[in-house]
Amino acid sequence: MKFLLENNLRRLSKWLTFMGYDAEVLGGSVRTREVMSRFDRIFVTTSRRWFDTLSKKGLKVVLVPRESWEDQLCALIKQLGIKPSLELNRCPFCGRALVRAGEDLVKSRVPPKALETAKDFTYCANCDHLFWKGLHYERMKSMLESALSRC
Ligand SMILES: [Zn+2]
């Protein structure tokens, strides 16, 4: 399942990326031709008007609430049955698939203090970013849990 999201849905897009989904955000305002050319993606919008217009053209469109990524995520779960688990297998900056980071890379790039608690090191070859599950991972898990409790 691949997504194309309206520009005001950046936060939702990040969470979709955390869950392992291919999610792209429109650079600017919605233009019919641009969205139609990405017909392989599910378009996510907060606008009833765009929902109606693009649905009529045969595009797969999902309408989500205007406020709060939590409610928006709940809408996607209800309408599409997406699986809300933290996969963390895509780069949050560029969306590329992450690979397991080699030991040398980890040793040279991760601060010694972080190494004590960090695990599951991954790497984005496109952005040259190294990621790991540390303290922020627990925080993300509880953020997601509290979001899901609203669904
Ligand atoms: Zn990247």
C-alpha cells in the first residue's frame, strides 16, 4: 500500500513511514494532473471537495479529519485496515528502505553513551543517516499506543 498525502499531512506521513509504508507528501497545493499521474498511490486528503473530485475520476482517495495525526491515523486504520505497528524500516527523511548497519559503521558513528542502550542499528544509504532504537523508541511506542486508544 503506497500513499500520497496532502501537504498539511506531514505528521501523518511520518507515522506511516515509521510503520513501513511508502508515503509521499505533495510539495505544494493539490493539482489534479499531478495527483492523477500518481494513480498507483492512495491519495489522502482533508478536503471533502478534493475527495469528491478525485474519487469521481476513479482515483483511490481517503478522507481524513483536518486536525490531529492521531485521528487521521485512526481514519486510515478504519477505512483501509492498515497495520499500525512500528516497523522503522524506512528512512524518516527520504522514505528509502533502511538496511542493517555494519559493526564498523556503528562503532565509528554512535556515541559511546548511546551504545549502552541502543539496539537494532539501521542505515540509509541515500541520506547517510544511521538510526537505532534508543530511548526515543519507547517514547514513540507510547505515543502510538495513546493514538490507537482513541480509535
Ligand atoms: Zn534517507
